Amino acid sequence: MGFSNLQLGCDLVFMPRLKKHLSNDAFLDKVLTDNEKEIYSSMNTEKRKLEFLSGRFAAKEAYSKACGTGIGVVDFHDFEVLRSPQGKPISNIGSVSISHDEDYAMAVVMLYE
């Protein structure tokens, strides 16, 4: 794989901004795929749900940046982030890394051909 085929995107989310959407079904349907909503529903605490939602939101924004378009041209459902058995975020489109710390979640997405 040559480096000329790589595209990189990153995004940072202020998690308190998304806290009001934790029980907003319309927002969750807009941002999360059915598979992601299933994982989200299995979360036991509000804190963990907020981390999950914020991380997925950041990953989808990072994906849109790696595509060079931003959300609008690509949709939140164009990029799905699931979990490996060990909990690592995975996608069939590219590589994704998500991190949380205090009030922030960030994601980096690398796309390759």
C-alpha cells in the first residue's frame, strides 16, 4: 500500500454539547446506524453513553474530513464504527481511533484504497 492512497481526517467534540441528545431518538437515529444504536443501548451509564455517542460523532465527522467533503455531502450513516471483541473501534471502510478525556472525545480516521 502506497502512502499516496491514504486520506486522514480528525475531529474533536466537546462532550457536554451532546449530553442533551442522550435520549433524543431523532438525533440518535440521525447519527447512529442500527448496529451502533444496539451497542449504545447496551451501555449501562449515562457517562458511557455520552462517551460512545461523542466518540462516534467525532469519528463520523473525521470520516467526512478524510473524504474531503464534510457532513452534508456524506451522511452520518455512510461510516459505521463497531467494536472488536476487545472493544477496539473498527470499520470496514478504513482505520479509526477514538479517545475520551474529561469533557472531550476525539477521533482520527484513515481511509485507504
